[in-house]
Amino acid sequence: MYNAFPYFPQRSEVVKVNGLNGANAYAIGPNSSALLLDESGTLVWLVTTDGAGYKTATPYDISPHHVAPAPDFSTLEARIKRLEEKLNDSADTATA
């Protein structure tokens, strides 16, 4: 069947709160959970409720992820080459 109205995703945002008071003030139903970003930018709150709607807010520290630089194998190859040269020099000295 042809739908005359195209589907448009509903607008959504990350919910931001201000500290524990903001996390506790966030309305959430029984047996639910939500992740809330603290305005400080360094915490995320996991807010959960039990069957009676009793709320627990647990803070978690967050930090931006930094990608580690790719290993530089040229320095490792240079070190191995120096070791091989030393080994070859000592082997030549031992046979002489």
C-alpha cells in the first residue's frame, strides 16, 4: 500500500541535567532506566527505578577517548639492526 506521508524520524537529543538534583528531578516511570549527561560534561548519570518507582541515580565518570598513535616500527627496526650488528661482531671475535 502506498503511504502518502513520508516517514520523518522524531527529533531527539541527549538529556542533560545539572548534578544529582537534576538527575533526581528527571521524571521516569517504574521499572525504567535512563542515561543522563551532566552539564559538567564529566559525568553521566544512570537513573533506574524499581517497580514502585523508587529512583536510584548512580554517577559514572566519563572522559573523551583519545586514539593511540600508530606504532613507529622504524625505531624498532633500527634497534634490532644494532643488536644484530653487535651479535655478528662478537661472533666474529669469538671465531678468530
